[in-house]
Amino acid sequence: MLPEIFRDKLAGINSTTFLTGMGVTGVVTTAYLTGRASFKAAQILERENIRRIATEMQDKPEPPIETKDKIKLVWPLYIPPISVGCTTITAIIMSNHTASKKIAALTVASGISERAFQEYKAKVVEKIGAKQETAVRDEIAQDRITNQPPSTSQVVMAGGGEVLCHDMLTGRYFMSDMEKLRQASNNLNYEIIAHDYASLSFFYDLIGLAPTAYSDYVGWRCDDHPEVIYSTVLSPDGRPCIAIDFDSQPHPEYSRLW
């Protein structure tokens, strides 16, 4: 357990950040204290060796210093680095434990939000009809592209197509066409059926986009079977644009390996 002063400190700040800082500081401090203790220990042992050699000229010479004698002479010097090292290990373990709990909580929250969104979406379709729901979704895509127009440097030449496309999840623009997008959607579901899961990065690879830190950690399981949703809108400069999204959003804990 950490000392009381550290537990009080954790109550007022981000515990993971504080514990990580303790771990980094502890590693440096442990290394410094160990080096200083080793230097002092070498001096003590050298003086003891000189003293024993000097006794060889006397009537009662002392034997050469043995390992157990060395330990008795220098072990108090290593109490500080050992103490700091134990505290450092505790801080690292607690930081990992705290981070794991936060990740688990966020994962649960993500699942709850996804279920709530799907329930809300189903109720919207039930109330206003599928056509009206599609129209609303298209309007949202149009607003997104109008507010975040593409620039020449932002458009990724991904799949070799000639149609401007917009990924609603990451906000990236790229060039592709409907045929390549549909083929990527089919291959994504084939991957899920064949291997029980697929990541969002796998889909991005199919359409020629680079993976992101987000896409590497979310995806779909075999019971999801995501469908790519297409919205045809216009960019501010008048170009046709295909906005893509998913009816089933990618989520953490999609992989059987995790």
C-alpha cells in the first residue's frame, strides 16, 4: 500500500497521471540511489581489504573478506534504493490497475451508448419512416461537409476512383467510387464471417485509407454484420460527394483475442 500522504494526493488529481509520474520518478531515483550506494560500498570494502592486508604483518592476521562479511558491511546502504524501488513497483502496478478499470468503464459506457443509439434510431425509423430517416441522415451528412469542406491537401488519393468521398467517422476525404466502396463492404463482412471479427482498420485498408489510433482498437464481431450507409451530397464547390457511415458502429472488445 502507498503511504497515507500519497493516497490523500490521489484524491484531488488524476490518479493515473500521478501514479505514472511516481513510477517515472521512482525509476530515476532508484537508479541514482543504487549508484550512490554502490560507490560507497566499494569504498567501504576497499578500506576493509586494506585493513585486513595490514593485519597480515601482525601476530593475528585476519582472513580475506568473504561474501557474507561484505553483505554485513554494506547492506544498510541499499535500504533507501530498495525502499524507493518497492514504492515505484507499487505505483506502476496501481497505475496499470487504475487505467484498466477506467478502460473497462469506458468500454461499458461505449456499449451502453451504442445500444441506446440503436434503440433511438429504431424508434425514429418507426415514427417517421425509413425514407424520412434516410433524408435526415443525408441532411446531417450535407451539414457536416458544408461545415468542413475539403481542401486539396486533405483529399487522399486512396482507391484510384474519381468520386470525392467523406468518411463520417474520421472526417477524412478521399477519392474512390461506389463500386470500390461496395466491394470493400462485402469484403468486410466476409472477413467477419470467416474470422469472427474485423477491425475498422481492416475496412480502411480495403478502401485505401491509412489506419488511425482509433480504428486499430474498434471493430465488429460476428453478430454485428455492419452495413455501409451511403449519402450522396454536394461539396461547397459543387462536386458530388459520397459520405459513408455504418448502421452498426464499431466498438471495443470486438476481437476474440482481447
